[in-house]
Amino acid sequence: MHTITPFLWFDGNAEAAAEFYVSVFPDSRITETLRYGEGMHFPTGTALTVGFELDGQRFTALNGGPQYTFSPATSFVIHCDGQTDIDRYWAALGDGGQVQQCGWLTDRFGVTWQVVPRDIAALLGGDDQAAAGRAMQALMTMTRIDIAALRAARAGG
């Protein structure tokens, strides 16, 4: 059981965000929803908090208001097993969002994700500094990561 739960602050769209995220990730679900009552910060019945799990990781979304917004300074990394997974997450999370460099994107709710191959550290690291440098240079030209192109760059091709 995880002892740390990321808590995400939204401005009125926490429930829509949670529903979207559980539709994107396998083995995911909404676990609970608490709603605002009369005379509270948002209209009666609006979600106050939404508990949800994404592939076993617990999250809580809060409708807190416009005081705080997301920044790429905090992001969530999705370790993908292959190009098909990278492409699927990239398309789903990037729809209505903003793509960035090196596998990073900000979704339509303002949350930043890194969609990377599971072996990204091995591709960009290791004892062969020239190979790692070639892979890093290739990565810097990408928005959505192309695993084959990274491997080819690392191999010297």
C-alpha cells in the first residue's frame, strides 16, 4: 500500500479530470467523491474531492479554486514498455493539451506528464559517454519519444 498520495488542486474540474485519467490508464478507478454542500466555496453538489487510482497509484483531486495552478515543476512520469504505449498515452493525454520537448506534455487540465520508455535511463546513461551523448542529442529533437530513433542514435546510426 502506498503511504504517499499526490493531491492535485483544480479549479472546478477535478471530477472531470479524475474521470479522464481513469479512462486513460488501465486498472484505474474512482474510489470516492465528496461533494460541496450548501453555502460552500463551489455550488452544492460540485465535487469537493475525488479519490482515484491510476494503475494502483492513489491520487486525490480537489476543487479548491483559482488560487493555485499546475506547473511543469511537478510532473508524473509514465514508464512505457514500448512504442505502442508511448503513442497511446501521448495521444490521449496530449489531446487538448500542449506538447513539449523530450516526451513531456501538459494535458488539458494543466497537469504535466513525461511519457518515456521504461529503459530511458539505460538509453541516456551508461559507461559509453559518446553513445549516451548521441541518444541525448536525439532526445532533444523530439517531442513524442521515438524509441527506435533513440536506440539508433545510441548505436551510432
